[in-house]
Amino acid sequence: MTHTHHYGAVAADPAALPRRDLGLAMRRGLRGRCPHCGEGKLFRAFLKVADRCDACGTEYHHHRADDLPAYITISIVGHVVVGGMLYAETYGDWPVLWHVILWPLLVIALSFAIIQPIKGAIVGLQWANRMHGFSATPDGDDLPILQPHRDHAR
Ligand SMILES: [Zn+2]
């Protein structure tokens, strides 16, 4: 059984390919490491995913993390900050200036702290599930692609 890739190549049924460890791939991505080997760097800049692993050669450019890391970051930071604001308003007696300074700083600090690990975990999830182009990555455990012409049609 075959299915058509988003870029036009016909690959073997992903269900017939060896299973990739989802939890392991996401934990490696969370640490900014290659989901496949755990050694190479996943990012070439803060939020720029490298084209391929410098240790094992696994290609990452297939990822489609898109807006999901930002969406998850906003959800987490929003819950923490809005919860904190309500708590401080209810039980604290802070001068308004404290609120004006603290909450925006907390939003910025938390967002920068968690968005890269979240993006790494999402790329790991997409790799492990062979989403997008990841079923065709030549990482040694894949069956050959039957018609590997890549016309990049989407
Ligand atoms: Zn690697």
C-alpha cells in the first residue's frame, strides 16, 4: 500500500515503517537535540531549526511547527500570569507600579524561557510521527521511496 507525499513522491505506507519513539524524540527536542540521535544541535539560531543534524545527518527542514510553539507558549504564560495577577490582586496590596513592572517582565522572561524547548519538542513529535516530509528522511530505518521525484508541489 502506498500514499502520496505532499511534495509528490510516493512512499511506502508509514504504518509499515519502523516505529519511532515519540517520548524520546520529544524529550530530545525539548533539550534542543536531534530527535533521531540525541547528539546534534536541533537549532542553528534561537528559533531557527537547522537544515540537518550535524551528527547523524537527519534532515529537519521538513518540520512544520509554524505557529504552534507560539500558541502553546501564549497559553502557558497567559495562565501563569493571569493567575498570578488575580492572586496578587486578591491577597496582595501592591502599589500599581509593581504590577506595571512585574507582569510585563514576567511575560517576556517566561516566553523566552519556554518557546525554544516547546518548538524542539514539536519538531521531535513531527519527526517521530513521520509527519510532513519526515517519513522520507534517510535516517537508515526507512524503506526506499518508490518515486523520489521532488517537485515541491504543495
Ligand atoms: Zn542526529
